[in-house]
Amino acid sequence: MNIIKLNLEGDGCWNDLKDKINTDQIIWMKDGVIHIAALSKGMKSGKPSISIRLNLPDGRVVVAETSMQLFLTAAAAMNIKYEKELQ
């Protein structure tokens, strides 16, 4: 199962991609759809997981899965960090 690496100070993150901007190595989805599905028993343990799907412009599809617990923990951390800005 995939892990979530959460960066709560994400401005300017992914400096390793700086030299790849405007190349075919980066697909920047500004207007795409991010599909998220809850899988009731997606984990081997029988616990729920989530699946994230990105349909790429060239027709390929990226699917990533992680535990629902990790996904919700990441969402809760972001909510705590930006709670005031979201009101």
C-alpha cells in the first residue's frame, strides 16, 4: 500500500522538478478531474482504503491507493493548519 508524504509547508516544494517544467516529464493537470473512491474493504486487513485516479491527457491513467486512515489523517492535519483560512 502507498504511503502519504505530507508537506504542510508546500509553497515552493518539489524543487527537483524545476528543470523539468515545460518538458514531457511533467503533466500538469490544472483543469482535470481528480477521482477519489472509498473502498470499504480495500486493505488486506479488511479496513477501508481510498483509490485516487487521474486520467492523463494522453489517455493513460494513474491510480494510487492508500489506507483511509492515512488519507483522513493527512486531511485532518491540513484542516488544523489552515482552519482559519478556510472559514
